[in-house]
Amino acid sequence: MVADRMPTAQAGPSSYARIVPVLTVPSVAMADPLAEALAEGGLRCVEVTLRTGEAENVLKTMAAHRELTVGAGTVLTAEQARRAVGAGAAFLVSPGFDEDLVAACWELGVPLIPGAATATELMCAQRAGIGLVKLFPAERLGGLATLEALAAPFPRMRFMPTGGIGADQAAAYLAHPSVSAVGGSWIAPADCLRRGDYSEIRRLAAQAAKLGAAGRGGES
């Protein structure tokens, strides 16, 4: 695992977990019950995407829960990075690779997991000293076959596949030696959030926690 708690762009959510819920939360009112449901289900690390007007407040609210390590996703600019860290983000995730964003995260001392979909982007990430990248959108890119093809020339690079992955696909990704963590939105579906069905989210979180533990040989 990329399990070192390094205050650099080399660490990431897999420092804390192998299944990382990717959350798009439309209302800050959902943040507290959602955080509680995920923690009660046994998950310890989440990614809050910066895709809604309430995202920064959601991030701040969820980061206040001591049971959770909370990161910010869909980070596109250095300014977004600074604001997310100010709101309590412990790590940052970007859909692509951007040199200015990498530099900002090094200055902030916060791990960045940039997106990579090609060998060229992996070479850029490696040259920047990054050891963990987000393979995105994983399923649209060809899934596990593409991961295996990209991992072969980069044996020291670790991956967090995200995008189109559900519980049925996650186990196969976790079994690959280059995969440190899997990100997914299936744990907190939009319809459950709309209905306020946190018991279902708790159930899905418990299933995901069990899947993650099995993927690392029983370690929680």
C-alpha cells in the first residue's frame, strides 16, 4: 500500500483505507448524517468532490468528524487547493495532471493524487515525484486490462482507479498489485442522499469496508 503518512504529494487516501467513497453532496445539511453513516459502516477515508456550491462547507463539516480522514476531489486549480486545505482537506484529488497544481500542493504540504489516463501523464507524474495516481475514468478507459497495460512499464507507480467502478468490479482492481485503493460513488448513491436513506448508505459502507479488508488480507 502507499501507506506512509507523508506530508507530500506521494501519500494519499490509501494511507488510511483501500475503499474511498467519492461523494458529491448537494447540501451541507447532509454532511453530518452522511459522515456518521460512513463511519458507522466502518469506512475511515472519503473524498468530497468540489462539484457543488456547498462542497466547501460539506468538506469542512465532514472533516470535523474524528473518525474520518476527508479529502477534496475534482480539484482543478491552485486556488481550489488552498481553499480545500483551509476547509480541512487531508489530501487532494484531481481528474488530470497539472504542474501548477502539483507545485501548489508541494507548497501546502498536502498529498495530491492527480488523474492519469496515458503513459505520458504517468511519466509527468513520476518526474514530479508522485507515486500514486488516479486512473480516471477507469471503466471507460478499458478497466483492468488498461490498468495492467499502463502498470507494466511503471512498476513503482501505484494507482487509485476511479470512474464507473461498483462493488462488483472493485475486488478485481484491489487484487492487482499496483492498486493501492479504489474510489467509487456506489457507496453513497445520489438517490439515497435525496431520500435521506442513511441506513442504506451505512449498509453499503459496511459491505465496502469488508471488501477493502479482504483486499488487504483482513487488515482494516
